[in-house]
Amino acid sequence: MTRVRMRRLAPFAAAATLLALASGCSAARHPPRTTPNRVERVALAEARGAAMRDGVPIAADVWTQLWTPTQAATQIKNCVYEGSGGVLEFQAAPLPDQAEGMSYGIGAGADISALSALGEFTDRRAVGRLVDSCVAAYPIDRRLWLVPERDRGAPYSYDLTVLRRCLVVHGQRVPKMPSRTRFENLMRASAPWNGYDLVTLKNRAAWYTLSDACPALPPDIAADVRAASASG
């Protein structure tokens, strides 16, 4: 009787174990992280580089998470628009053109006449400082562009079976996954599908918890990316 009951309960126990792993319960042995890791420090340095050179003051707590390139473009666009009083428009270049770094253009908003009222924004330096401050606030996770060519097919299985499920368990929205062929074509075109595209967190502590529980890349590929980044 006991053996039969154990066999019947085994699938439920396995499911509970998988759920615990997906929800990050296995990480409970370690205290929550409170400082940026190497990936975040690199992203912060890249985001803040122009602002630091231009003497733009940056608050220590200005960032809350690493942003995907798609997310960052939207956030920076809103930041520039609001910071200029609706005068300036930030337009990021197409995603494949971002692989080597942020590329964008700045244009006047629909109300061109407002430029005369906000004379400071007719000055290129003032525009540059505003854009620099907005870019500094949204550090970008560029790791998917650094995945070695030999590994570009591997993230699909990880995203489908691990990352997507983990994000959902943690209450996050996840974009619909493309087919494997489409997924790999997007990788080759430097426009990768990203499971974090819809993730927006309220504070950095939440980011640390989620990003540690649901790594954006599988460990073996993450190691390759770190090596590529270090050698570059």
C-alpha cells in the first residue's frame, strides 16, 4: 500500500520540485543580492560614459533594472520628450544597428514654434546633455548580441523551457515566442527575441531578485559571453 501511494505521489513531487526551482526557491540559501554584478556594472559604464564625459550629474539611484534595447529606446524617447517639454524627439536606430552601441537621431517635435520659447534646446550642447542624462538612466543589457555564432541556436530551448516559464512564475508578462526558425533568423539579423522585453520592475531590489532567479542566458553561454566581453 505504501509503495503504491509513493508511486502515485511521485509525479506530484517532481512537479513541486520543478516549480520550486522555477520560482527561485533553490536560491533561498543565499541572501538577496544588494550590489550590481559584473554584467550590470558594464551596462552602467556604457550608459553613463557620454554623460560622465559631458559633466552631467548622475544620481546614484537613477537606474532600477537592465533594459532590453527595445525597452530602452521607448524609455529614453519618453525621457527626452518630457525633459524638453515636448519639444525634442529621440528616435533610436533599428535594432540591428544597436549591436555596436546606442545609435539614434534627435528631431524637433510637432510644435516647432515652441523651440523659440525654449531657447536652450536650440543649443546642441544643451540637447546633448539632456539626451546623455536620459541614456544614463536606462542601462541596456546587450548580451544577446555577444552570443557566439556557434551558440546562437541554443538559447531557443532555454528560453522556451526555462526562461519563459520562470518569468511567468514570477508574475511577469512575456512576449510570444517565435518559431525556432524565426528565432534563429532574428539572432543572425542582430534583432534577437528577448524574454525580458515586457518586464518593468519598481525598484532595484526586485530586479536583483528576478534577474538572479531567471537568468537571461543559460550558464554555459553566459560564460562564453563574459569571455568575449573580457577579450573585447
